[in-house]
Amino acid sequence: MSLQEKLDAYKAEFVKKMPPEKIAIMHRATDDLRRSGILDRVLQPGASAPSFSLPNTRGEIVSSSDLLSRGPLVLTFYRGVW
């Protein structure tokens, strides 16, 4: 199964479990973001992200350049509890 197929399956299951009013809120928020013009300012596929330093889970400052020196870097963003 491809990643896209896995994501599509996950989304289908997620939507089945969520109340319709919550799904509507998420769709409105997504539409609001698109209308804001944010997509004109995001990095495009294949673009390099600027260097940065952020705290890790232990509060230690970690730089992207240090991490990249060890190999590919994957970022995840945790929005927090909804």
C-alpha cells in the first residue's frame, strides 16, 4: 500500500468516527487558511528550509544544521491537545 493510500484510508476512518459538526469546523478552518494566502508563502516541494534552532523534548537547543550533518532531517509539528 502506498503512503497516499494509507493516508486516504486513515482519513476515511477518522471521518467516520468524528461528529459531523467537528468535521465541518475542520473544513472551515482549512478553507480559512487557504483564503488567507498562506499557501503563497509556504516552502514548495524540493525547496530547502532555512536553518533554525529549537528546543527538543528535553528543552535543549538543537540546530537543524547539526542534525543535517548526521543525515536527512524530518520535522513534525505537534499542535497540542484539540
